[in-house]
Amino acid sequence: MSRVDPDTFELPVSLRVRGSVADIYTAWVDPAIASEWLCDKMDGQWFAGQKVYWVFGDVWQEIRVLAVAENKCLTFLFNPYNGPHELTIQLEFRDLGGGEVGLALWARGFELSKEHVATALDMACGFENMFCRCKAWIEARVKLR
């Protein structure tokens, strides 16, 4: 049983996307597809213990992969501003039936501080933007980047 730390909080973000779990999962892990909607380039493979890089222009964002459950969940460490704290990100893909998939993300590890609350609010906008770009790409092959 895990202990709830009263000095930390998590950030949840979710969205529904029309499509199949396999197509949406692949859009996140396949570098060729991810470069169409997520980032300018993705380097690396989604295997536990590996590193993946999201490249935005000349900025390389390192992702340290903790666990992968194909078509279900990606868990990774993410340092949003290359600061002193890494966050644990859990991204889930859920078949909701009727051709809809639920994308759900939890960013864990925020401290109850003014700095971390500001970072969480900024990240909420960033992850919601990612989800909307994913939705536009999967549902209509529209690039919002």
C-alpha cells in the first residue's frame, strides 16, 4: 500500500479520441508518426530502462522510460524544464467502446510550493495541447504544430 504524501500533488489530464487503442498508442511510440503531430523528431525506443527524446526545434527533452504495457500504458520520468525535480508520468490508453479511446495522464511528484503549482499549471496546458494535437492527427490527419 502506498502512502499519500500530504506535501505533494498530482496533475491529471484526460481527453477522448475517436479511433482504435492500437492506432493511438502507435501514434505516441512510433518515431515516424510522433514526428507528424507530437514533436519535430522523436529519437529512441519505448522500452523499460531506455531513453526517448522529444525534439522541439533545437530543444531535446529527455524521457526515461520506466514501464511499457503495449496498447495500455506508458510510464516515464520527465523533467519539464531541466530543473532539479523529475516527475513520474503515467499515460493510459483505454478502450471506451463505440470507437472511442480515453487518453489519461497523471503527472506525479509536484511539491506543494508556489513554483511547483505554477509549473503544474503550465504543464497542464502543454499536455492538453499534446492531447488535442493527437486527437486532430488521429481523427482527421490535421497537423496542429
